[in-house]
Amino acid sequence: MTARVGFLSRPISAVIFIIIAVLLDQAIKIAVENSLPLEQMVPVIPFLALYRTYNMGVAFSLLSGMEREFIIGMRLVIVAFVLWLWRRTPKDRPFAHLGYAMIIAGAIGNLIDGIIYGHVVDYILFHTATWSFAVFNLADSFISVGAGLVIVDELFGPKAAASVDEQK
């Protein structure tokens, strides 16, 4: 049986995907910076609003008291680690390759913000009358969905099926 090679397991395809995702993320952040008022909710639908704010740390404003250089360095280490994991992933794992590409794209998008602005531009807010989720951006979504795809691939991908066959 021939292994199916995923589109994003090819380096040029992955680089093109990442570039497009980062450009989209940065274009939206520029539009947000130029169009949305700072820290004022702009309702879109009853549970979704646009809300421009700045994240000085990492996910959910963790480490926001740390130096900018530390945060940027930490993001670079994370990108390097994810790239290392990605390179070790067999080519027949399309969900994992898509997931890693999304994680890298999101991390680069937020890394660019940190380098250029000294903070990450966030603008998406899910909320109800009594609850609200952390404000996030497209890059954060890429990272979260990408991590989910890697987990799904680990749980249900070819590697899991191969280990079942080996036990027979």
C-alpha cells in the first residue's frame, strides 16, 4: 500500500501557505489598527464583537510583565521547536503537516507584532452578558486550530493505525 503524501509536507507548498497566512494576519491587523477604536466594543452579532486591545505577553496575556526581548526570544525558541517537530513528522501525516504550518504561521504573525509594535494586536471577542472569552486574533486562531489538528493526527492518524497492525 502506498503512503499518501500531504500537500503541506512539500516544503515549497508549506512556505507558500505560511506566507499567505502571515500576510492575511498582518493585513487584518493593519486594518484593525487603522479602523477600530482602542478598547471599545464594536458588536458584530450578539455573541461576537470586535475589540482592539494589545497583548503585552503571550497567550491570554501570560508573562505580560516580562521584558519584550524575553518574549520575542521565547517565541523564536517555540518556532524552532515546532519546526523541529514538523521535520520529524512522516510525509503521510496531512493533518499534522497542516497543523504545524498553521502553528508556524500564527507564531510568525504574532512574532512580527512583537518585533514591530512591542505587543500583539488582538481584536476578536466572544462574549455573553455575563461572560467573555479572551480577546484574540487570526494568528492565535491559526495556532489553536493547528495544535488541534496535530493532536487529532496523533490520535487518529496513520501512526495510530500502524501500531494496531503491528500488534496483530
